Amino acid sequence: MATGILKNVEIKGIACAVPDHIVNNEEYFNVFGEESVRKFINMTGVKTRHVAYDEQCTSDLCYVAAKSLMKKLNWEPSSIDALILITQTPDYAIPATACVLQYRLGLSEDCIAFDINLGCSAYVYGLWQAATMISTQNINRVLLLVGDTSNFGINQNDSSTAMIFGDGGTATALERTEGKEIKYFLKTKGSGYKSIIVPAGHARSRSQINTDPSEYELYMNGADVFSFTITDVPKALNSFMEEFSIDKNEVDMYVFHQANLFILKHLVRKLGIPMEKVPISIDRYGNTSGESIPLTLVDVLGNEQSDDTLKLILCGFGVGLSYGGIYLEMKKSACIPMIYTNYYFKGDVSEERNENQ
Amino acid sequence: MTVKEKLNILEELLSIEKDTLDENRLLEDMEEWDSMAVISLIAMFDSVFGKEIKTEEIKQFRTVKDIIDKME
């Protein structure tokens, strides 16, 4: 298992922007029948979700979150050394959306910018990547953007995917800080790559003539993902905590990827941790893919003013299959309140850049 | 655990009235036997029997008895 400690790095702030368009799953009574929708809500815990408008992309939500965070921290665009975007719903097949955002946010041309393609484990991998750059390179400030508009490409008649996902974009500011550190573990179980997949749309299935239209939609084998989550994830998390002598009782909060309430409850029971230490956002925001961990942190801490420090375990698992965990300390006041927005990019970068001046 | 106790566990898991499930029933004929039931079954094997059950094994189940036989 890949584990380690990355020194002299700290999370300075987290922001999250979600669409102000709310979908209530009860609206699906006439699609799937009241009884089966109620059963679905009961099991997954998803009552309402914030769903992106047709024109609204991941980049737009991340843009709003990043701008608010930079303003709160008084981070000049020119002071940001790197921008990392993790999404599975980029603006274009090419180029990387991080390059577009570097321009839209008015960051310097000396800024490193790139995309990473990961879902449920995105935040953990993103923190590791950003912290590695700060800890080992001549880099002081990294903006980590994690977001998805997962409802894009969903078959509205497939009950296993139509009612589960919420959309959102997050920004996390990491900075070189002497004496602070991040501990991590990362793992990959690629043998399960077919468990959550959109088979078509890229090079493996590039012929449009013979491709079944459903191949462009998300397929998820819930049972396989569930099996993986309740066996591999607790095993790895327990061994990580043991390796670094992290006392379960001393952790203030365990923030898990918000996959599904039933999965979360089972995972928590297996780990033997109290549910009071596990914040839940899936009931109001749905399964928010890679951004679910920072979104949940913003949901629970967004209005905190105290500079007290929290000891946090963050753990993401899913599509890939990819998983990992992070242990870190963060100020309670690091998160800014949730942003609800209908904003989307209308194609004029100069307008956005003027606003940033 | 007796067969009756095992049936009671399955009845609760599938939201079926107690003492009404027949072990010879075909799963494919039961409307309660859906993708969420499969997930609940995996969870039940894990928490009650400490047993990891693969989805491939579940696909082989034809009757309620096939499940009961694995519950040990």
C-alpha cells in the first residue's frame, strides 16, 4: 500500500459551489412508481439534489468556488503556482479544462495547470498530488479544484443512476506551512474498472456507426461497488491508521465519499466508529462524486468562525476502482459558506477577467 | 441457526411479512428481489455471518433455499 507523510503543507481554505437548481426525488414518482422511489430514497438517503443547468459545466462551478476562496484568503491570482482540476466531466475532450480555468481565473502564465481523471477518490488523490508538489518542489500555493456535473450523460429512465447524483464544484487552497503535514494512503483495484463505466465516447469505442447509444451513458454495478467498499476499504483504512498510530478515538471527524447512505452506515459499523463523527450531506446533495468530501466539509463547517484545529480522516472510494485516505489537521474556520449559483460561462473570458481585477 | 430463523432474516431484509416466505420460491418470480435486495444480502452476509459473498455467487442463486444454504 502506498503510504507516506508530506511535510510543511496545510489546507488554508475550502469553498464549494452547487447549482441553485434543486431536484426532489419525489418528482420521479411518475417515472418509476411511488413505492420504488420511496424504497430508493430510504436506502440511498438521497432526498434532494442540486442539479446543474444545461449550460452549467463543472468548470463554471469550480470557477465560482475558486474566485470566492481567493477573495476570502486575499490570494492574488499571480501568487498561485499550480492549478489542478480533477473531474470526469471536463468541458472538452481536449484541451484540459485546467488550462481554460488558468486563463479564466487570470492566473499567471508561470502557473502549472493540468487535469486528472478520477471520481469518488478524486479529493484524496488531489490532496496527495498538491501536497507532494508543495512538500517536494519549489511551489508555495496550489489551488485544487474538484468537481463534476455527474447528471450529464445519465439515462433518466435508469433508476439506478437517475436519482442518485448531485453536481458541484469545489476549490481547496493549499499552502506551504512549516510544521504542518498530511499523511496518506492510496490504492487501486483496476480489476474492477468495468464496475462504473461510460464505455463509449473515447478512443476504445470510437466508431459512432456501430455503437449502441446506451454505451454513452453511465453504467454502474452497485453490488460490485458495494462489495468492494465494505471489504477493501475498511481493511486499508484500518491498516493505514495502525501504521501511523492514529488513535480512532482522537479523530474528530471521519469524512467519507458520500456514495449511498446504506453503504456509509455499513462502512461506519464495520470500522467501529460512532455515526456522530461522520457528517452526512448525501440526503440534500446526493452522491456528489469526487467533490463529495470537500462539499461535506463545507456543509458542516461552512459557518464556523473558530480557529480550533480538527483532526480529520478523509476517505474516498469508487470508480476505477480507486481509493485512498488522508489524515490531516485543519482549522474549523477554513471552510467558507456553501455557494448556490446559476452562473455559467457565456464565452467571454474578458468579461470574467475584468470582474477579477 | 434454524431454517426458520434464516427465513425470518430474509423476510426482514426483503420487507416480506414474517413467516410467509417459502424456501422453494424462485427468486426471479419475486418482485422484492431487485438490485437493492442484492446489496442488502451482501451486507447481511457480511454483518451476520462475517462472510464475503461475491456477486457472481449471488447470480447463481435460483431459489430462496440456495441463499439459506449459504447462510452459515
